[in-house]
Amino acid sequence: MSKVFFSYSHRDENMRDELEVHLSMLKRQGLIETWHDRRIDAGSDIDKSIAKSMEDADVILLLVSPYFLASNYCYEIEMERALNRHQAKSATVIPIILEPCDWMDAPFGKLMATPTDGKPISKFSNIHEAFLDVVTSIKRVIKNKNNERPHHENTVTTKQEDTTPTTVKRSSNLRLKKSFSDLDKDNFQKEGFVYMRNYFEESLKELRNRNSFINFSISDSSNECFSVVVYVNGDERSSCTIRIGAMNRFINGITYSNTKNGSENSFNEQLTVDNDGYSLFFKSLGMSYHFTSNKQASELSAEGAAELYWTMLITPLQ
């Protein structure tokens, strides 16, 4: 059995919990046991507990995000020791990219990261697809390690080994439902709106680069609203207005109007913030059902929400 160590920022605890859920099958198969600092018992020396667990680990997962890179403990202590062990071939380090950040210039930037091509998990429209990619990579490493491990390592050969006290195990199934405040939901919505604004601008630029007859304009009437017009050979062909509402308004969420001058009270689709007790996500009102399947219109990440509205804008051009 391989021991897997999580190195992460506590700001990314929800993502760590989600990853541990996706590792359940490897645990059931007896291939891995996992450890992170939330396993430290009260009264224990935190630094010593972490150091010992890192030394015992066969695989060290770096859960990379802006918060990970900004954490002195993660970056200067855990990551440095992890890379030393990786270089000595006593453990394997796997960077897992949670969020967009400047990770490629970090000391672990030359290691093969997961998901594939280092695409951040948060940019997948379905994060379960991203975590499956991650788990597949971890599984491959674990199985390679098991094939390389001599058979006698798993065999009791001496009386001393027979009588050595075993470590008491505990379940990894410790994730509990939590409540999300209005502030949590409001911040999630605002971050999603900013992401969507940037997503549209980059998509429009690429659309124009690929098609010489395309031009566009994107304008911000406020920090809570932007409008887009797409021109084909100089003629207006598709447009929209995307607006964010406050959580306490009658019309909240992020709305989409298929005109460049869409009013606050008229829209063609609405995305509201919802949760399943574990994480926040966007949920479509369903007015644009002909653009997506039911699966695509529920439990959307920021990228999934942006892609839904982008599909509504670009469909008239296609």
C-alpha cells in the first residue's frame, strides 16, 4: 500500500476534500492510504507530525493554486522537502493544478502536472471530469511503484516485524456538509462574473484572429454589467448584455439578454448560485434549454457558466 501526502493551502480545503472523495476506489482496493494535516491529533506537535508523514510518504501531491504559491509553509518547507525526496527517488511528487496561477516558473514547474497539459481543475465545465483525470494519473504512478517494489517488502519475514505494533487507522470519509453564508455566495457570484467577462474578451479575440471578417466591441457600463456586439463584414450579427445582480435583489444571479441594450428587468437566461452542501455552483434557470443538455445547465463552474452564455452569443453566427 502506498502512502499519499497532501500538501495544500487551507484556502483550498474544499478542493482537497473533493480529491479525496475521488480517490475512494484506490483506497477500497487497498492501493493507497492518505494523510493531510487535518489528521493531526490535538496536542501533537504540528511541524513534527507533518515532517514525519512527508518522510513516510510514497507519493506527495502538491495542490497548486495562488494560495499554495503564496504560502510560505507550503512553498518553502513542504515543497522544498518534497522535491528533495523526488530528486532522491524516495518519493514521487505530482503537481495538481487547482486554479490558474504562475506555477510553471516554480521549482516543480518541470514536473509532469495533472490534469492533462496542466489545465486548472477550476477551468473544467465539469470538475468531476478533471478529478478523474487527476486520479488516473495518480493510479498510474501507484501501480508503477507497486510493480517496482520487491515482493518481500510486503511479506512478514521476522518475528520482530510480527510483533511490531501497528498504527491505528481511521476513515478518510470525513467530509461533512457545511452552510454557506450570503457573503460566500455573493463572492462566488462576483468572481464568476469577472471570470465570465475575461472569458468573453479572450474568446472574442480568438474568434477574430481565426476569421478575418469578424469584428467585435465589448463595453462595460459598470462593474456589474458589460455588453458585446459581434459584427460580420461590418454588419451587426449577434449581441448580448450580461449583468450581475446583488444576492438580496428580486432579480439576482447573472443574467443574459440577447440585445446590446438589455434592461435590468428583461433577460433571456439567468444563472443563480446554489450548493449541494459541499460546494457552490451556478444553476441555470433553464430558459436556454435548447442550447444545452440538462447536465450542462446544472452545477456549473465559472467556466461552465461562461461557456453557456458564450454558446448563446455565438450560435446565431453558426
